[in-house]
Amino acid sequence: MRISKLVGERLKDSASGTNVKSHNFLLRAGYLKQVCNGIYSLLPPAQLVNLKIQNIIREEMNKVGGQEVLMPVVMPKEMWEKSGRYYSIGEEMVRFKDRNDHDMLLGMTHEEATVQLCTNTIKSYDQLPFMVYQIQTKFRDEARPRAGLIRVKEFTMKDAYSFHYDKEEMKKYYQRVYDSYNRIFKRIGMKNFIAVKSDTGMMGGEIAHEFMLLTDIGEDSIVICPHCDYKANMEVATSIDTKPSFEDIDLKEVFTGDAKTIEEVCSLLNIKPNQTIKAVCYAIVGDDKNTVVVFVRGDKEVNEAKLKKIVGKEVATKDLTETGFVKGNIGCLNLNIPNTRIIFDSSLKDLCGMVTGTNKEGYHTIGVNLKRDLPNIDFVDVSKVNEGDVCPICGAKLTIKRGIEIGNIFQLGTKYTKSMEMTVTMPDGSLMNPLMSCYGIGVGRALASVAEESADDKGLVWPMSIAPWQIYFCPLRMDDENVKEIAEEIYKSLLKKFEVIYDDRNVSAGIKLTDSELMGVPIRVVISPRSLQNKQAEITIRKSSEKIMVELKDLNEKLKDLISQEMEELNG
């Protein structure tokens, strides 16, 4: 590929509206072009990376017995009504009517389509286990797209679905795919990634894991024990709470005036947040009448994923206008608001000397003793883990890191096969709903995540396995006829064995070298009038900046060795 013909341009200045390193470089280096918020076109270099990632995924899915299929993006309403998700999923799913006034939707995931594909196609237990997968475009009307390809509306995803008649066999196959995911992420060049237990969310099922790339720009919080193997997404993480101890005093109402927030009340009463009982109010999505009030210790936050499991429905923070609740003064004693479900977090269990609202303007109650004043309540774990909490496995202090979700796997059981009436015949003639697992990887997110982890202050740094080209061939002084003639000969020779981008522009050395670093091609080969006098070329390794002078006659062999060495490292 000659860079003078390459669609796209390299930009000197940073892109406006983004502070994410990888996204900035992908825009500047001519890999992406924004269509609108959350939707991007991939320019030729990004599409080359995209296809290489897909091929690695495809190879690993085939190794575990996957069969590639392709299912539609557009699906009828009836398919999702069977599973129950047509109404349970909110505005992120795009619904529309076709010209015949039939209700349709854009697929954001394909569990329903897969079960429909396999129903009556797979009829007997002896056809199990099997796995089908696809690499397909999906659409989710994401409310807050961010960080370029890391959170978008339209995206390409590999999703796979396996079917089983035995739970133990399903677990073994789940582990095989778990291992294949580790190989995929290593092969595409990721280094600092982990697998963690996660919430099953809208997918349902019993067990789920997320593969997370640890990075400061990640929007997920990952709870990690540095001394044992405990790792979990914040949504499902637990800890052994170290309970504070306060003096047991008599109940007393105190005037707190305009103090409403935990910080204001603590400042006024000269106490710490862990001596307060915080009230957080939620509405149940689709239910205008009922309210959920969660009481949690003041230094804790409500974990909405845990809360949704307890409530059994989607929840959202509630506007307290005209509800009867006294905002900022809601208390756990004598709270008598109709249609209210009250939940107490386990962080409050057995505490005394606590401060809560009094359910009237301007007052709080001090001296709350949970055992004495609320003797018959149940406590549940509905709070987020804090940094420094105690590991539930080994007792060490937990740390919290940020991460990007790069893949997920779920053991779904019969959630979809039962609701959609997929059955297979067993040896005794009975019918059973097959057990099901699903496995997803966002291809565009993987591209952006590798870029984020590998980039330096000069630009992108692609691993050899997914780089758009292996070699950036960079002749300097193209106005010199000798350089131009020899450059053409070298380019033709390189093309026979390697993937090459040829910078054939007659521009300054500074522009060429800067663009080569910005684009992140793993190996740069430079020739110039001076190097040609010595019949040499200069090789620069992008990730290490190592420079190697090599005889022109040995150039191809040296490049072959360098490429083979990095590919062996990536493939383990």
C-alpha cells in the first residue's frame, strides 16, 4: 500500500472533544472517522486491524468446536416476546415497524435468534454438545457513548452459544471457552487483563465472568485481593465489613437545620460518615406507585446491581417531589409512607450510637441502636465494597482498580430454551430443554483497548499480530532519483514476503517519521542518500525504539527474523 493513495489523513493536532489517549490517536492517525455520537466508520488501517482480530477470534472458536453462522440484525417482536425480554429491556433496544406495520427490533444480542435457529434443527441429545458463533453488527441505543470505540451504539461483536444436556459437561465446556478467551487476548497483544466474577444482568443465568483490561480509563470497578485469587466486578463483589464501634447512648432528636447531606450533618454534629445511616430512594421501573428505600451506612454506597436482584426488577433513583418523604431527613425509625419497601444493608447490623433522619424538616435522631430500636428487621448485602475492606477469602485488605470489559461469558442454563420451547429427545424418549451458555467479545472495543494499553506519547504501538501492516517503509529524500529508484526496488521485494505500507510522499523527514510513529506500525525501515552510500537500511522497532543498521542484501532475512520472534512471543 502506498501512503499517497491511502484513504484518510494524519493530523498534527489532537482531536477535539476527547481526552482518551487511544481514541485521540486513532482519529489523528487516520483510523476512524466519526459519523455521529457513538457511531464510527473504520478507515482502511482500522479495518485491517479489525479483520486480524476477527481472524484470531475465529481460529480460537474453531479450535473449541465452534461452527460459524450468521444471524440477522433485524428480528421480529414475537421472538423476543417468547423470552420475555421484549418488554424487560428498556430504551437501549431500538424498536420499529416495517411497512406492513409489523413490530421489529434491532438486535443488541442474539440469544433469542440462536435458540430460534436451533429449535427443530437440533432434535436429539446425541447432537449435543455443540456451539455456534457469529461475528455480526449489533446496535444498542447507548445513552452515554464514550471513549470512541470503547462504548458505542453500533458495534461488531463475536457472540457464541453452546448447548448441552448435562450440567457438568456444560461447566467443562465453559472452562474450555474461558481458556480460549485467555489465548485470544494474549494473541491480540493484551497484557494486563484478568477474568472476574460478574453479574449476569439482563442475560440471566447463574454464573458469569467478565474479562477486564485494567486501565485508569475503564468505567468498571474491579475488586481485587493482592494476596489471594479473589477478583470480582464491583456489581457482585463482597467483603468482610469491619464494623465501627460507637458509644450506646439514648435516642434523642437534635436540631440540624439546613444540614441535609451526610457531609453537612457530620460537620454539624462532629461525627464521621460511618456513624450515620444514609437513606437512598429508588423507583421501580414501570411502577409509578411503589418506592424502595435503602438504608446503608453513611460511608457506603448502594450497589444497584445487588439491589435489582433483591427487588427482582429494574430500579432507578427517585424524584422525591410530592412523595411524602422529607428529603435529607429520611430516617429508619417510624417511616410510615404507603407503598414503600424498606431494605437495610448488612453494614448496619448490630451498630449502636448511630445518627439517622427524623422524617421531619430540620431534625435528625442520634443514639440509634439497631438491635434495640429495630429488633425484627432482616439485613441484606446491598452495598458496594470499599477500598481497604477485608477480603472474604483470606482476610487481606482489598484494592479497587478500574477496567474495560473486553469479553464476557455466561452459564445461562435453560432461561432461553425453556421460555422459547426448544427441546431435544433423550434416550428414554422424554424431552428436555438443553442447557445453554453464551460467550461475547466486542471486536471494536478490543481494537480500542489494545490501542489504549500499548500506545505511548508519540502514537499507537500495534502488536505484530494485529498491526495493519508489519512494516512501514520510509525512504527519505524522494526528490533524489537514486533514492526513488532503489526505494521502488526494495518495496517490490518487501511486498513478496511482508505486509508493507510505503511512504512514497516527497515530504520532509520529520513529517514521515512523525507519521510512522503516530500510525504505530511495528517495524520501520528507513533508507536515505547517506545509508544507501553504505548499502544499508535503518530498522526501528516501534515498541522499544531500538535501531538496527542492516545491509540491504540482508534486509528481508532480518525482517523475517524480527517478525517471527514477536509472533512467537504473542502466540506463547
